[in-house]
Amino acid sequence: MNFDPITEADAVHRVRAAMRAGLGGRIVTPNVDILRLAARDDALRAYLNAADLVVADGMPVVWASRLSHGRDGCLPERVAGADLIWSLSEACAIDGRRVFLIGGVPPAPVPRPADPAEAEGVGSADAVGRTEGADAVGRTDGADAAAWTGDADALRDWSAARELPAGAARAAAVLGTRYQGLRLVGAVSPPFGFLDDPAQTERLRAAVVAARPHLVFVGLGFAKQERVIELLAPHLPDAWFLGCGAAIDFVDGDQRRAPGWMRRSGLEWAHRLAREPGRLAGRYLRHDVPYALGMLARAAARR
């Protein structure tokens, strides 16, 4: 894997410069788990190597680089998608760029009022937020109606009046509140299994393309998010895409990120394992830890 030896600030600078030049691209953030999967899958490895920026999301990857190259020429730091979602959003707010979010937890059904008169003016129980205007994602029928476009104030008003919307819309509200001027043009939390439904996939593609974003955060997990980026990128050649894993869940508060000291010590995986042992124990303990140890041993042997 050919990593770009840059810092988070360098990555943000490169994306901003490319946007000013009208150039799009892809950022990938391989960690140990992604490297393990790519090592045995030629298509995944080719996808990662073809990205415009390849940065290391994982301290074991940084440590292996230091073992191989010493302090000179090694990866300078970990650059995580969960950090880039903040720093790139801040940069887009400064530059007036349009941002779209895909990911997060789909919305729970919102109970309809018993009295039809109470529902007057509320709109569809399946539609999240404002859906009018040329720049709107639009209303989609059924469980996949998890789209929102508009400003953060409108979303907060909606949230106060009804149940919380889907994860991506809540993350958009957080980012829009923190970074004044951020142009949030859409937020969609697709239902589970949507990639197996051509109609839902097409609605997502059409919604994102119509919004004309400069930057798209896709937080669906590897390699589902990469499939979505491959679907969208040909239609948005001037846009940048970041597959950001659980970053949207961290922003909207559905998941709690590890403390800073654990992230710096390479122990973020242990924090996530403690919170989701049933889902992650097999992946981390049976596969990722042995792969990481082997990677470090190989790096040390090459020095």
C-alpha cells in the first residue's frame, strides 16, 4: 500500500487547493482491518491504491512505517476519517463549499397523530425536514426516506417539534452549528440493505448528484461506502469523497469515540471492542490483532 506521508493539516490543504482548481478526488484512510482485507482482495487493493490521497487511520500503520523507515520518510501521524470530518467541514465553511453526508443510523418510524387535523402542515411522517426547492434532496417514499436539506436552524426546529431525525441529519445539524457558513446541501441515512435495491440506490444517486456537492462524506463502513463512492464519483467529477466509517455516528452522538489518550496509544480498537464485543470480538481478536503483529514484525525485519 502506497501511503501519502502527510499530516491531517496537509490533507486539508491539498483538498482545498484541488477544489480551487476545480479538481475532484477520493480520500481513503486504511487501518489494520482494511489493510488485512485488501491484502487478499485484488479489487479492494486496486481501489485503495487508485485514490488521490491515502492516509493512515491507525497507529499500528504509523508504527510500522517508523520501523521500516525510521523518523525520516515515515508517516508523520495518524489521519483518521473521524478527525477529517471536522477539519474538512471547517475548511468548507471558510471556502463556502457544499457538503453532503451519507450514513448514520436510519430513522425510527415516527408515530402519526391520531387526529388528522393535528397532522396538517406537519408533512409526511417518513420525510425528514425540508424537501422543497431545487436544491432539496426531495421526499422519498418508505423506509429509505431519510433525507434532509436546508440550514441547521430549520433542522433544530424540526427536531424540537418531533422525534430526532436520522443520524446523518443530526450530524449535519452539529456541523452546521459549529461551522457557521457551512453549506449543507443534503444528509441521507440509507436503510440497511439499500445497495441490494436498484430503486433505492438510484434515488440516492439522483439526490446526491442533484445537490452538486463539493465534498461528500460517506460513512457506511468499508467496503459498502466504497461501493457508494464508485456509484457517485463518475457523475460528480469535481467533488471530493471521503469514506469515513463511523465518523457520522461519532458526530451525531450515536457512538462515543475513544478518549484522546487511547487514540494516541493505538488502543481505540479496544475501546470499540469493549462497547460492541459481540460484533467486533471475532474481527479484532481473531483477525486484526494477529495481522497487526505480523505487519509490525515484517516492518522491523525490513529496516
